[in-house]
Amino acid sequence: MGQKLTSGLQSRSGSQYLLLSVRRLGCGPAIARQGNSVGTFYTDEQILEAITALESYSPGVWEIMKKMAAIAEPDLEIYEKEQTAIVRALTVVLPKMPFVGQAEKPHEAENLLLIDVRKAIREAVDTNKVAP
């Protein structure tokens, strides 16, 4: 999972690696900072790891998540396929993250990670709205 992003980047500093990895995924500045962002439960690296795992499990799910976050009424029947893909990926991938599985309360840890992933999605959508 992490090897795909780190190939050729071992000589870079941690923050340079994270920024380049985020750019490859198209996540924007939402998680492009080193360490723990203000208002998040997990570190930026852990959030990026979760997004990378989601994308590995279901290629294109990050873009679908951003699309659905930008839609005013995502619960409409026409978006059922996209919603199902997102829920399936989140349900399968997040509990398997090592830092979730090793937590004292894994279900709570999974919910906190979901909150952080949603914040990253929202920030990526908001950044795209502002970008020229």
C-alpha cells in the first residue's frame, strides 16, 4: 500500500513525501501538512494512508467521494450506485487500518477516522471551488 507512493521518494523529507503523495492522489492541501492538522483525530499520514487504502481497494472512489460531497442532494436514487461503492469501500477498508484495529476501542477509532476522511474530502472539494 505505502510502497506504491514511496517508490523513488525515500531520499525526500517526510513533509515533502507527504505533499507529493497527496498531490498524486489529488487530495489537495487538506492533508498536505506534516503531523496532526487542527481539528483532526489522526495524523495527516494516517489519513493519507486510509485514503490510499480506499483508493487501492476501489480505484476512483476518492473522486466519487468528492463528487458526492459537492452534490446538493446526494441521496437521490440516481446516485445509488456511487453511494453503494463509497459505503462498501469505507466498510471494508477502515476497520482494517492497523491503527484502527490496534485501538482500545476499534469501533470508536473507525468512526473518528471516518470523520477525518470526511474532513479531507470536504476540504478538497472546497479547495477546488476556490482554485482558478
